Amino acid sequence: MKLAYILQRIVQAAVILFVIITLNFCLVRGMPGDPMLNILGESDYHLLLANAPDTLEELRAYYGLEKSLLDQYWTYLKDTSRLNFGYSFHVGRPVTEIVFYHAKWSFLLVFPAILIAAPLGGRLGLRAGWKPGGKFDAVMTPIFLFINSIPSNCLAIVLLMVLAYKARLFPLSGMVSGGNLTGMSRILSIIWHMVLPVSMLTAYRTASNFLLMKSTVSQIRQEEYITTAFSKGLLQHEVLNRHVLINALPPFITAICMQFGYIISGAMFVEVVFSWRGMGSLIYASVGSKDYPILQFCFLLISFCVILSNMLADILYVIIDPRIKGWGEHE
């Protein structure tokens, strides 16, 4: 493993995160007009301006808007380092408390879907790509193409109508059944409510993983070094392990890592349809209520997850394929 390369990637990720934090600061203050108008929203701003101007000035002082831009930026960096993003306009509770509460429920949906879909889609795609046009490929590819082409909210509504409303096999909405459930009863209720949304997310991710792996393996199968490997007397499983997988894994790892990057925000439509109080539902509601502190922290948290996942993908490349060189290194 090349330690210098890994350190370079960590530094690059830190720089990108710093730039995003700065952009987040400029987002509100760079808009035309009074920054409080962008923070509070037009209706609340004009309401306070007409009926409670003193409260408006107190809020302006709370956000430090009477200070110079440089002082505001320094205060913003200190608050960000402490995860202090103030209070939600709509709920009146600390922003971090609200966001982390919803993030854990999104994680509970997306994480198992990724864990199931990654090996399943990869394994099926490897088999289909190794023998393109075969019986297995002819059956599986149309199925996954169909799944991949349907909007997630449409499929979610169909599943709700058929399996929840008609067949009554699963709950229509929510995350846990009514009543003060505790212990194992509560856990089982949550799992029961998770089945439909997790199944949907798993199906979509399996489809995209299958299509990516199949396409990659199909291209690798036609390379000359694969023919050479067979001519040397290597068995099929040896060729797959030594030559095909090592070249097919980098793009596949990138896709999986990107899925982990959106682990707290990649199920917005599913959460809205199934009334699952995750990050997607929170962002959707915050846009409607113009809860800018919530949206700002969500933006930063999602950006951090994406940057971290990209960095991990690059590090995994070096572990899986030592032939990959760091910046400035040559054969």
C-alpha cells in the first residue's frame, strides 16, 4: 500500500471539504438582498419586519450578521467545527439533533440494501457478462433493465397498493406500529415496516450493480490477455479470479462507494412514499418550510459522506490493484 498516495488523497478530500464549507457560507450571504430574508424566508422576514423589528435585530445579532464578512466567516468555521448550526426555524430544536435523528433512520434503510445488492448484483453480473447472449443473460438482463428503468416512486406506489393495501401483508406507512412497543416487539415492528422499502432499494441497487458488472466483464472478456490466459492452460475460474475480477473491480468499487456516499440521502422518494422519517423526508419537508439551517447542515453532511466514499474508493484501488500508482509516481 502506498502511504504517500493515501495521505495525498486525505489532503485532497480535506481541501474539497473546506471549499464546500466555504461555499455553504457564501450560499446565504452571497444572495442579493438582506441575508435575514434568505435565512428566514420571505413571509417570516416581512412578518417580523412589520410586527417585531426588535426580534429581527436580535436574530441578526444571533447570526452575527452585524459583524464584518471576515468575522462572520471565522465564526462560521468555529461553529462548523463544533457542529453548531443553530436551531431549526420550523421545529425549534437544535439542527444537529434533528438531522442525526433522521440520518440514522435513513442509514437503517440504505445500509442493508447496499450490503445485499453489492455481492448479489456483482455475482449475477459477472456470470451474465462472462457469457453474454447465453440463457442466463437472456433472462436476467431484461428483468434488471426493466427494474432500472422504472421511477422508484412509481414502483413504491405499486408495491404499496398490491402488498400493503390489497394483500395487507405489510404496513402502509410509518416506521413502527402504534402503541408503546419496547424491546424485541419494537425491533420486530421496525423490521416489518422496513421490508418493503428495503426490498425496493435492494432491487434498484442490484439492477444497477448487475448492469455495470455485466458491461465491464463483457468488455474484459474480449481482451487479448484473456485469450492468452486460456492459451496458457489456465482454467476458467483461474482466469476469472486472476484477470477478470482484478480489472472489473475498480469501476464496481467506485459505484458501491458512491452508494455508500449517499447512504443517508439516497432514498428520498422511497422515504416520502413510505412515510419513513429519514433524511429524504427531512429534506423534502425542509424545502417546503424553508428551514434553511436544516438544509445547510444536510448539504454539508451529504457532501462529507460523498467525499469520504470517494476517498475510500481510491484507497481501495491501491489495496486491490498494486499496479495503480500515486500522483507523481511512474513505472
